[in-house]
Amino acid sequence: MSYFPTIKELPPDPLFGLKARYNADPRTEKVDLGIGAYRDNSGKPWILPAVKQAEAKLIGSADYNHEYLSISGFEPFLKQAAKVILGDNSKALSENRVVSQQSLSGTGALHVAGVFLKEFYNGQKTIYLSKPTWANHKQIFENLGLEVANYPYWNNDTKSLDLKGFLDTIKSAPTGSIFLLHACAHNPTGLDPTQDEWKQLLHELDIKKHVVIFDSAYQGFASGNLEKDAFSIRYAIDQSIIKTPIVICQSFAKNCGMYGERVGAIHIIPGVEPNESLNKAIKSQLNKIIRSEISNPPAYGSKIVSTILNDPTLRKQWEDDLVTMSSRIIKMRYKLRDLLSGELQTPGNWDHITNQTGMFSFTGLTPDMVGRLEKVHAIYLVSSGRASVAGLNDNNVEKVAKAIDEVVRFYSKPKL
């Protein structure tokens, strides 16, 4: 007799299943372009100098301990995290319109946002996601019982933003729907709207009174500039463009290289007018969600990030580290593009690789091409063609370019 007669084994998570195959591959020249984690020019994980220094300072401090945090999280971290995303001169912060809660990185923030909106938002509870988007977005919200829809984003024919399709969906969606936007370094395409396109999109979202969730996983990591990467969020808030509630899901996994420490926050801005009683009510409900699910947030990572953000010297080092990471990735984009378009004369136009930004590139390779890259060349990337550019370095970029050239030509050959 089975007590779980309907349970079925699910296939491995696509990303972590890919990583498992990579780890099991005995070939010495293999290349991992799958998991989104920064690697240095030797292909090794990189601990940011700012993080190393902050850890030493934290552990050496007189009051260092492993006590529980409050349910809300580490307050010095929350205060500075809000300033990082909203700006030191944020109108919303100065007017006390921001409710912040520490979360288990960006994924945890998205989950809390979903729980909160499902319970308390009285508008259309359909969440619109870009097509394509990070695979876990759909899973997070559907597991909570929320309806998920899509808006066009990537035009595969032109390797560019489908702005018209995006705007048309904003206009046609039921008033008061929920739109999830990637603040910068769109995952998986690496393609972001320009500032003028952001203005169009945000104005249309305001006209239809849609609620906006900003997923900010790559601030500073995309361009090396914290302000530039926060443009969409700050424009929407500082100019009072979006008058409906705004939810910001913030992660420090990528921009601090603290993937395993799960440092994040959710910030809710209920409206354009201060409302202290509403803020208190929201805070109490966020506390209830956290208390029931994880009791209280983890301390170590948030204390490290707080140490960086509250120390001017470490803050400056961190900003230098962001430039180091982002500039190396940009260099690899250009090197790969130049090899494909120049030396190898690979069929097709490869300018989209350098037009994109952040960790990922939507290469345009088909699933068959990706499969051949893995089988023949020991190069691993997601079947959608998304490549983690952070996995490229001076030692492997030529191999990757030649392999891409081979698979493109292989599948371009006329069938006999």
C-alpha cells in the first residue's frame, strides 16, 4: 500500500541538472556557460576584495556573534539596502513610504511578494512575466496558486526588444494587473530597454494602473554603475510615474558574489502619499509571513553586506569590484563577437552579443545546436541558448567561438 499513490518523480531542475552533467563530464577542456555565477579570468569563483575585508572586520568586531536577528532582519542592512536601490536622495525614503523586509535573496523576496499580493491585493491577481524570463519566476508564482501570463519581450528574428508587443500587452491587460519587470540585465536575454523605452513602458503601466514588481538581481553588476542600473526603478518612483503599489525584490547574490549566503530584501512602496498606519500594517504582515516560513532571516551574509555599505572605504572598494566584474564580462562579449563575426566569419549577425548586458547572452542558438555543443565540444549552456558570459575567459573564449561556428555551420548545411 502506498501512502502517496499520485506522486511522480520530476525531472531534474534544468540548470542544476546541467551543472550535474558538467561535473560528471571527464573531458578536461569542458566549459560551463550554464549557472549564473561570476568567474574570474582563470575560471575560478571570485571572492570580492570588499567582501574579504568586510568579513575580517566583522569577525574581529567586539560585538560579533551568531544570535538571532529580528523577524524583519538586520536593520542596518535593510536601511542601506533601500538606499542602494532607491538612492540616497530618494523621495520615497525621505517621506517614509518604504516598507522593507530581509529575505532569502531575490528568490525569497519574490516568494514573499507573491504571498503578500495573493493575500492582500484587491486587484487583478494575474502576474505578467516577460517571454522569455527566468524559469523560476513562473514556478514561484504558480506554486502559490497565482495565475501567470506573458508579455512579448524578445524578438528572435531581429534579436532585439519587442517593444510594440510589450506595450500592446500592457494596454490590453485588465486594469490593475501585476507586471514583473527586470530592473536591469534581463535574464535570460541580457537585453534591456533603453531609458526612453523604459519611460514609454512605465507611463503605459501607470495609465492602466498596473502594479509593478521590480526584480533587481544585478544592480551594479550589469554596467558597473549602481545608479545607471537602477534607472527604471528610480524613474518610476522619484518622478511619481507609477502611482499604484510598487514592490522591489532585491538580491546581493551577484553584485556581492555571495551566492550561497542568500542576502536579499523586499521593499514595498504602497503609494505616492505617506500612510503610516498602512505601512505598519504591511510590516506586520511581512513579519508574519517570515515568522511562519523561516522564523527569522539569516544573519551572517546580511551583516557582511551591511559592513560594506556602512563603511565608506569598503563601499568604495565594492564599487571598484563591480567595475572589475562588469568590465571583464563586457570584454568577453566583444571578444566572442569579434571572433564569430571577424576571424571565423560565422554565418549570421552576432552584434546582439555586445548589444546585451549583464551576466547572460541569449545567443540565438537552437536546442539542437546547444545539444551538439555539449556532446561534441563539452560546452554546457541552457537549451534555450542562454549563455553565462561570466564563464568565458581568455583561455576558453576561442574554443567556445570555434565550437559555436562548427555547430552553426553543421546545422546550416543543406540536407541531402
